[in-house]
Amino acid sequence: ATVPVKPPLDLASVLRASEPCAPLLRWVQELINEHNERMKLSAELTDATAAKAQAESKEAEAEADLAEAEALLARLREALATQEAMLEKLEAEKGAAEKALQDIRRLDSLGTPGKSVQSVQSVESAQSPKASPKAKEMPKEKVPVPIELEVSGTLAVVEQKLAQCGVPFRRADAQVLEGDPRQALILPRIADIVKEHRGK
């Protein structure tokens, strides 16, 4: 048999049936309403707590990503500063090497040591007194006249110093100033030698 469903109690019906039961019904109804409201608030609090935890997790991930990005940016800035410093150094070395190369070319345009020695000998022979007729009649063994030169200022000494510098080249390569750091260190020394003997 089907149990009939009774309608819910209302305060007026209970008051007519039993006046003392009316406050009891009111208390029970308030208790049920309070329980339902508490369950609703508890469910909302659970959802809010879960949403908060999820938001905090995303915030932690975002902070970690931000810290990693900042660290990467700092490394890139440091690498960029290092590259700029190296570039400035290479440009300075390149300028010094180019100047040294120009000085070497100027030195080559001055001539060879053989010509200088010949010119000195010709000057000495021109300044020497002419032999007397008597000396011509009695030829004697020619004694070489010693010629004193300032050795430190001759082109031969300059070429010797330049040869001692030893500009390094790669195998099967004859190019100068192609990014070789060893050439960048040697060429300024060559420029100093050229400056030291300029005009001598």
C-alpha cells in the first residue's frame, strides 16, 4: 500500500490544534532553516577554498616564471655587455693594426737598405781627396776605407727588428687583419718600431 504524503505543518493549524505546540513548531522550523542555510554556506565556502587554492597555485607558477624570465634577462644583459666590451677592444686593436700596416707600407716606400748604403759610399768617395799623379804612377794595393754608420738608425736594423716581430699567419693564408688576435697584438709593436725610426 502506498503511504499517503501528508501536507507540511503550518503554524496556524498547529495553533488551532494545540497552542503549546506552536512555539515548538516555530523552533523546529527555524532550526531546519538554519541547518539548510549552514549547508549552503558550507558548500559555498568549499568552492571558494578550492578556487583560492587554484588561484594561489597559478600565482606561484606565475611568480616562478617571472623569476626565471628575470634571471634569463640578467644573463642576456651580462652577455651583451661582455660582447660590447670585446667588440670595442677588437675595434681598438683593429685601428692600431691598420695604423701599423700603414706605417709598414710607408717604410716600404722609403726604399731598401742596399740603396742607402750605396748612397753613403758614393758620398764618401765623392768627399775623399783625389789621388796625386805620382800615386797613379805607383799603384798600390787598395785598402778599403772603413765607413762608420749609425747602425741603430739604418733600415737594415729596422728590417731586422721587424723580422723579429714575426707576424703570425694561418696555414695557406696571407691576409692581414682578418680577426686574428695574434696579429692584432704584433702589429702595434711594428707601429712602435716604425715611429721610433721615422726620419732616421
